Amino acid sequence: MPRPLFIVGNKRSGTSQLVRVLNLHPNIFVAHESDIAWILYQFYHNQPFAAHRWDSDRGMRVTLAAAGHRLDRAATPRENFVNVQRAVMDQGTPWLPAQQKPDLRWIGDKKPMQHTDPELLKFLLAQLPEARFLHIVRHPFEVVSSSDRFNQTADGDFWQGLTPAEKLERWTFHEKQVRQLRQDFPERVHSLRFEDFCRNTKKELANIFKFLDLIPDGRLLREADRQTRPLFRPIPMMASSPETFRIAASYGYDLQRPEGRVRRWLQKIYWRIKKSGH
């Protein structure tokens, strides 16, 4: 039976691109926000299905419509987890095409903020003790700016109505939860920076496969590299709390010296040449 894999951290941090390239591997399937952890939590606590307090219920509704009939009261949480996720994989969703992977070794979901909910995380650790976690982090100012842009689209559905300072507080909260998880279970959490993933895709993805006890495939790594490009936007200056500053600094982000337009432009040229192989 495949082992559980969960993506943790914050939204707008490169999680969707990470899922796309992970799913290139024949032994991995990660859903795009199936809400399976939250579904199982409600199912085993005999609660009516409703949106998580930090999110919309869109992904949950899609999953229940496609695979809710696979939930079995006589089954264990692990059995229900795998059965529902396999059904999601086989049928596809509005965000991912149907996939056939008979030799799955890892199966999971991308719901980074939900997976840092202390109560939900406690449930996952108790019911799926062999689970592993991938943590991808992005510069907090860029996460805030990305959420602003995303919420201007028809799909925008989180952190709405919050000020930049409040969004930074939310970023900090979720990263604190991940830091605690890493402290408690260091061997079960692998962290990477979104910026490093974009700029050194093959290296970062090979490290992920090693963490998952999978052999990196050169063709797969090259295809993932081809599909991934660095983003080059000037990072806006924002006021941040000492706690946000400390956590960001632990990931190598300097909130007092964001990269300027000229430096970002030069980086764009450099990484375009590097990615082209010249």
C-alpha cells in the first residue's frame, strides 16, 4: 500500500508547480487540493462536511462528488485515505488529468495551510504515522503579493479582506507550525525554498526523490527542469514583526534588503541562459 505524503506550509508558495513535477514520477501521485485530510477528520469525528475555517470547500466538494462513496466506516483512516485518493487519481479533477499508476509508492495531497492546522496535524500524525511531509517556503512578501494578485481572479478564495500585515501574520503562523513539525519529526519533513526549486530544479527535485527513497531519473529531472522557470518580480517592501523577520531569516530571506529591479533583471538573464544549457 502506498505511503501518505502531504505538502505543508503556505499557499502561493510554488505548491502547484511542485505537484505538477512530482506527478511526473510513476511512483508518486499528489492531488491538487483534494482536502482528503480534512474530509477524514470530519468523517471520523462524525461531523457534517463543511469548509475548513482557513479555506473554501471547493476541493472538498469535488472530492466528495467523485469519491465520497469510497469512504467506509469499517475501514481504517489509512485505507480510506488510499482508496479515496486512488479514485481521485483514476478519475482526474478540474486541476489534474486522470492518471494510471499501478506501482504507487507515495500518494498524497497538496493542502499546505490545512496540513498545518494543529488539530488536523495531530489527527494525521496519529492515524497515518508513516506519513512524510514536503515543505516548500517562499519569501513572505512575495506570498502576500501573490495572494493579492490571485484574489483578483475568479478563483481567488483565501486571505480575502486581510491587510498585508495580517497576511504576514498568517504566513508566520503556518511556518511556525512547520518548524515545530520539523523539530518533532526531523526525519519525516523535507524543506526547500521555492526560489531554489525554480533556479535549480533538477537538484532540488533529486533531493526530494532521495528523501522519498526513490531513484532520480535523468529524463524526468530534465523534463521537470524544462517545465519550471524562475519568477522575476521586484519584491515590495513591507513592515514585518520581529517574529516574521526571525523566521524569514532562518530560511535565508532578508526582509530589510529585498532584491531591486536591476538585480532581478540580471538574474532573469542569468537563469534563462543557465536553463537553456548554454
